[in-house]
Amino acid sequence: MAEFRAESITRNPGWWNAPVPGFGDPDAWLAITGLAPGMQGANRTGRPFTGDWAGILLFDTLAKFGFSSGTYDARSDDGLQLHGTFITNAVRCVPPQNKPLPTEIHTCRPFLVERLKTLPNLKVVIALGQIAHQSTIKALGGKLPKYPFGHNNLHRMPSGLILIDSYHCSRYNTNTGRLTAAMFEAVFESALEHQ
């Protein structure tokens, strides 16, 4: 991953090209865990889900449910603010082919653990995709077999936090119909029931 990032720095010296920090409200009751920074998205802009296809559906949905103010313009300086929610990733750096290796996921997990611990009002976590689901369960002290992944599955974690699964809002999932806007919105409706 470090080699891949070094190549990206050479090819795209004006991009972020570094571990991407979380983004959002430090008093959030809702956290969203994604997979990893996208090459053209967060790896370029330095803000999760900013500048790639997945960000369009995510930020449109956050706006619809009142979790944001301002206008998402696919730039980290667009003035967008999040309210009551915080976005982070299971993996902090862009992986080759957007497919992190198990060792990379494991190496980044302590950052996810610490990030979630910094949210004192956290009640609900939405995991976008199976890798985010698995990493979030482990970060919250759960055991994988007890918490099967499934779209809009709800899990009560040992800490009392609620974890809700969603298919990732990637272009592939939305173009194939695996995830529709209505399905994605249903996940946020579930989250609001546990605010």
C-alpha cells in the first residue's frame, strides 16, 4: 500500500495522497464506516467520499435526512458541514484496485477503534459493505459469527451500540441495482429509530 501511495504521489503530486482523516460532527450520535479512500475521491481530495461516485448518493442521502448543511460540490473546500454524523473508513489509505489486503485492514483497525472512541455521543454505526461491517464489529469488540452481514441488518453490540449494515454506495452496486436510493434511505430510517 505504501508503494502504491508513493506511485500516486509521483503521478499526482497535487493530490492528498496520505491517510484520510474522518470528517463530520465531533458530537455525532451516528458514525458511518466506509471501506477505504477512493483513488479519484478521498485520495485526491482528503475528505471521505468526496470526489467519487459513492459520495453522490451518500451526501444526497445525508442532506435528505438533515445530517448536513451547505452544498456538496465534490471538493473538500465546498463548505459542507455534517450534523450529528461522522464519516470514517475501515482503511485509511487508498489500496491498489480499491481492494485492501487483510493485513492492511488489520493494521488500520486501531485507527478505527480510536476514532469511534472519540465520539462521546455515539449510538449507531452504519457499516457500508462487508469489509466495513467486519472491521467495525471487531473494532467494537464483537465476534463475527454472531453478527451476519446483510443489507439493513441491525446488530446490538456488546457495548450497547447499534450497528446497521448497508451495501456500499459504490457505482457498481447502484448501477447493477443491488443498492437503490430507497434501500439506502431505509438504512438511515433505521438509524433514526435508534437515535
